[in-house]
Amino acid sequence: MPLNADLHSHSCASDGVLAPSDVAARARANGVQVWALTDHDETRGLAEAAQAASALGMVFVPGVEISVTWAGHTVHVLGLNIDPADTALAAGLAQIRQVRRDRARRISDLLAAHGIHRALQGALSVAGNPALIGRLHFARFLVEQGHCRTTQQAFDRYLGEGRRAYVPVRWTRLKAALGWIHGAGGKAVIAHPWRHRHDANQQTALFDTFKDLGGEGLEVLAGPRAPARHDAYVRLAQHYGFEGSRGSDFHAPGAGHFDLGRMPDLPASLTPVWHDWV
């Protein structure tokens, strides 16, 4: 029987709602055996997560989700089995968090121009980590204040690309992100590739470059509504020789397509990214 591995989840150290230990408890309750916490551009939750995972009998994989700009769009790269104490990784993530803070101030200014005031303070009030503010924190504030019914509506009206309070940013370069991950002893995995806003030629260029830079894995999820898309990324992983990864991208109970550990199994045709850790 395949291992129940969930190598993509978030806590209140970034834009999740649960503490790292509570994410661990939910993962274990859902039958997860190998678990990674991968907060956005932040590693401060890993020590608590590791302690909780050990107490619950899970194999813990320390991780991070790094924001990268490629061909003018955002790409998310998971660093898995990293050493969070690595100085180059820590310095690089600190730079990205500063970009996030600058963007947050600009989002707040744009929302104020549309009659929604003190949005930055509101986003900070719902953030578990004041050092990392993301668009999802603004979305939760907009729902809390009655400006939107759901966080998705907040993105559709204000925060999504091209909307009233959207602020484009340039994150770090792909080469730099992979350098930090490999320097910290980890593996690099492209997260949820179907979300990236690239055409077919750009996606091919991304995968080619990722492979050339030593990228190891591709996150493969099978949603019940899109089996053809899942099969396409399995074939791409096979074509490039990428190891397969599996993750719920959990942020909060009841949010997203999957709960922790409740995704389809990784296809047997792919080598699991965790094969040499377990």
C-alpha cells in the first residue's frame, strides 16, 4: 500500500490559519505518514512542526515554498528536506519577505483609493506572522469586514491579477531559489504547475531550465474534475525524469480541493520524491 505522504501544507507562519502543531495533528488524524510544512518564504514554523510530528509518529520533512518570477509570472518552488538553519537560504527568504511587505503597503493604498481603509492593519490582525503578509490575509480581512462574501470573491474583485488592488511584483530568480534549496541540502519541486500562467512554450522553457538547474521534482495532484490534466503532468514528469510529489496545499479546514492527506495516490509509474528519505 502506498505511503500517505503530504508534502505541501501551510500554517499561520505564512497564510494558513492553524498553528504548525495543529496542522501536524490534523495530518496525523487524516492518516498522513510523511508530512512537510511548506510555508511561503518562511521557515519559522518548522521547529514546532518537527516536534509535533515526532510526538505523533510521523516522518517530518522540513520545507518551504519559494516565490519565483519566471517569464513575467509567479512560479512556486518547493524546497523539501531543507536545513532551515542554512544562512544563504535564510537571507534569501528574508529578501522575499521584504518584497511581500512592500507589496502589502501598496495593496493597502489601492484598497483605500476604493474606499476600503486601514486594510494593512486589518490584514495584520488576521495574520499569525506579522513578518509575512500575503494577499490571502487581505482577502480574509475583506470577508471579515463584509466587503466580500468569500476569499475567492475578494480575489475576483480586488486582489487577483488585473483587479483593482492587484500589485505586480518581481520575486527572486529561479536559479537563485534552486541554489538556496540545494545549498540547504534539499530537493527542488515545482508546485502545482497547472496554476502557473504560462503558455505551452513558456511551460516547456520553464521545465527545461528547471531540469538544467538540477530541479528534481514535479508536484502531481489528481483532482476528480480534471483527470486529463493530472495524466498530462504525469507524462511530463516521466518525460523530464522528475520525481513525483504529492501535496494538498492545505491552508485551512474546508478550504481548497483537498484536506491533508486526502489526495489520490501518486502513480506507480513515478519515483516518489521522498524515496530516499523514508
